Amino acid sequence: MRLRRLLSLLAIGAGLWVAVRVVRSGAKSPGRIASAIQRGTMAARNFELLRLGGRVGLTYASATARKTFANAERRIEIDNETELKTAAQVSERLGEMKGALMKLGQMASYLDEGLPAPLRSALSQLQSSAPPMSAELAAGVIEREFGKSPSELFLEWDPAPIAAASIGQVHRAVILDPESGDECAVAVKVQYPGVDEAIDADLRNADLLGLLLQQGFSGLDPTDLVNEVKERIREELDYSREATNQQTFADYYEGHPFIHIPRVFTTFSTSRVLTTELVNGMSWSQLLLQSQEQKDMAGETLFRFVFRSLYGMHKFNGDPHPGNYIFHENGRVTFLDFGLVKHFTDDEMATFIAMVKSAAYESDVPAFRKVLEESGMLKRDAPVETDDVGTYFGRFYEPVRRDERTTWTPQYASGIVRHTFDRSSPIAQYATVPKTFVFIQRINLGLYAILGELGASGNYRRIARELWPFVNDPASTAMGESECEWLATRVGFH
């Protein structure tokens, strides 16, 4: 998941729309891309890496297709052909996957509905597929971390990964629960050896983010933003930190009727191995085949989780992505992957709340502009009309401004991206992205895209009013009523 997350963070800057435009122009005129590559520009080099990423995704898509009609013996052969058996292979492949625009392509695959269908299909493979390491290599990590082989450490250990991403892969195992003494099925995430060096190599490319940002926002100083990205990405290498983050969320949402966080087993976890409760359910693709009612309920859960966590915990799990969720009936969602969690101070939260209150609740445009200037989002005394400022920045609040049932669409999500990175706007040259807001933008670029693909419907202003700390309205939906009952049992919670 490392690659798509770094993609997502880079996309905060400005490169996403650049990548989409390059892809679209190439679809219309391949010669233009060939010419750019011949000129040897940085953008062309990264576009080549985007193409490499697409080829890698297609390789694993092809393997999956070949396995469909293969017998058991042939399936094993195909798996062996595609897995990585040595640390050197892992590092080499991760090295090949560097490149900002390739990573942007991962997000583009579910953010921009205008991408050509074949490209979206290839890029979608990058979201969910990565070359797994061999069973021997994974077992070696376990033995180095615990001084025991998997068969000695666990009651049962499945050497075949149930999920593989770019920073590590997940195996099924069975342990004795240290608290109850009962047998318990667990998911064991094992970090690829050498991935830390690969991430450092990726982050050396992060300065490209600043260049892309300055192309879109001429008045921007991207230093803080780039540093924030680097700091948060490096934190993901420490599974001990992720374990702490995940257990914090699990404790907060304990007993919640439709938000579930898997429990962490610290006895079986280290800085490179993370063991948590194993959860089964529907994948994102399976959810998309369910009734619209089920998709509406899942969308409401995702919205409530993001903003309940933000306003209640002052924390944001910064990777809203379909691959990080397991879906169940009646809106229940299990949330995975807490390697990238942003913790906000009271002052930072006060700023967010003031923005929402002035822009979405009160529609006080002069007050909204003042907050934007004080927060560093907009240059003070910029020579632009206040009403234009309200229109430009206020688009992010459109779904919660009107007291009516609305439907999220992919077009709205993509429109937000285009709007955010629109160089033609006279306001763009006076706008910036302070460090505090880097991960908050993932709500606009990630959560909104997911809700759009679900086609989720509801009165999101009323749902938001339940969550806004300055309003705290009574429940407006059946899910809200069950959440209120849960809140009543949580002393000191909001």
C-alpha cells in the first residue's frame, strides 16, 4: 500500500491533474508524448515510469486471468512465476516502481472517470496488486524478528499471502489469545526486507512535488508540505507505531454499531511484523455489486468514521482508499491500515472548525476569508474579490451546505480535483497548502472519490450537523440513532 499512499500524498500537491492531462493528451496524440520523451524532460522520465507501473499491473492482471481456467498445478506454477523470491528482487522491483507520476496514476484510476477504460483497468491493478515475496523470504523476516520460525511462533501459519502490497504482505495465522487463552485467527503483516531503502529512494523524488506545486500555484512555498509528506511516509515503516495507532482507534470505537477496528496483538508484533484480528467480509469490488441501499449505508459509515475521528479524536487516518476497508451487511465497515495517522493539535482543530462553521454552516464569506488568511491558505490582502474567494474555496463544502438529499458522483469528485489544481484561476497564485492541511486534503481527494463511485445518497448536511462540535444535532438517520446509543455509553466522548 506504500506506493498508492505516496501517490495520494503527492497528488495533494498538484501533480494528479498534470498526470491526467498528460495521459489524455497522449491518448489523442501519441506523437506529443514521444516528442516529450525525446526531449528528456523530468515529466517525460516520470511518464515512462507511469507506463512501467501500468505494465507491472497488467502482468499481475494477466496472471489472474490465466489462473481462472487453469488447474491447481498450473495455478501454482503461475504464482511461482510472479512471486519475488529474494530480498534483492523485492528491492529491485520496488526501485522500478519509483516515480511521482506513476504513483499519481494509481489515484487517477479511481479519481478521474475521464481516463480511457483500458488505462483505468491497468492502473486499478496497481491499487490492489503487487508482487508477493516467497514463503521462505517471509518466514525469514518472522525468524529474525522473533527468533522463531512461523511454525514455532504460531499454531497455524499459511505461507501463501492473502494480500500483497508494496510495503509488506499479509498472511493468515492462528494464535492462542494471550488474554482469553482461546485460539484466534489473525492477519500477520510482514514487511518486505529492504523496503526502507526503497522508500528513501522514493522520497528523494519527493522534491518533484514542490516543482509540480509551483507550476499550479505560483505563490506557493512547498517546503513545509514536502517535509510533511516525507515525515509521515517514513513513519509507516515502523509497524510498532501503526500498532499503537490502530489500538487507539480500536479503543475509541469499541462497541460501535457499524465501525469496527481489528484488535492488535502486541505479543506477536514488532517494528516489522504486525499481527491483528483477522476479519472476513466483502471487498470494494463486491460492495459495488450490492444494492444501492447497501452502498448508501456504507457511504454513510465512511463519512461518519472520517469526521467522528477528526472532531472526536482529533486524528485522521490519512489513507481513505477502497483497499483499506472490509465491508459487511447493513453499513458495517472494518477499517484497516493505520500506518498513516495524523494527530492534530487543539489550535489546528480550532482552525478547521472555524472554516467549516463560516463556510458551510453560517455562509459568512468575509469570516471564511479571514480564517483562510489566518491559517495561511490564502495570502493576506490578495487582490481578489472576497465573493470569488468564497466560491473558489467553498466548493469543498457543497455537499453539506444544502438541507436536502444529495447524491455523490464521480464527476463531482473529479471536478474537485480539477478545481483544486486549476491554474487558470486568478486565486491559484495566492493560494498555498500549509503543513497542517496536507493530510486534510485527502478527504477531498480520497473520501469524496469513494463516495462518488458508490453513488452514495443521503442528506449529508444533517449527518454533518450531528458531527460538527458547534452544532451536535440529534440523529437524522437510523444509523445515526444507533450511533447515539453507543455514544451514550462512552463517558467523555463526543
